[in-house]
Amino acid sequence: MQWFARILPPSYVFEGMRAVVSGHAFNGACLAAAFLLALAYIVFAYWIFARVFRHAVQTGLIARYSAETVS
């Protein structure tokens, strides 16, 4: 499970908070790692969404909404 925790941003935040609560100095590297991982996941999710959406539009899976067809 350690490898799984290394890819989750909250684990770095919890590690930094654990250090603060136990009386150690704030570790900015933990917060920076969490921020970079979260940013990477957001960029990756946007890239996947854009590819899927582009494919759906090009193949006609998404039809243009028209108010006349709702009646």
C-alpha cells in the first residue's frame, strides 16, 4: 500500500500535518509534492476529457442540442 499512498496527494498533506502535530518543523516539500501531484492529476483528467470529447464529436456520438426536438 505504500506505493499507492505515494501517488495520492492527501498522504503528503497528512505526513506534513503529522510532523507539525508531533512538534517538528513544517515541511514545505510535503505540501509542494501534494500540490504538484494534484496539478498533474487535473491536467491529466483534462487531457483525457478533451480526447474523449473530441472523439465523441468527430464520430457523431454527441449530437447538437436543438430546442425543436424536445417538444
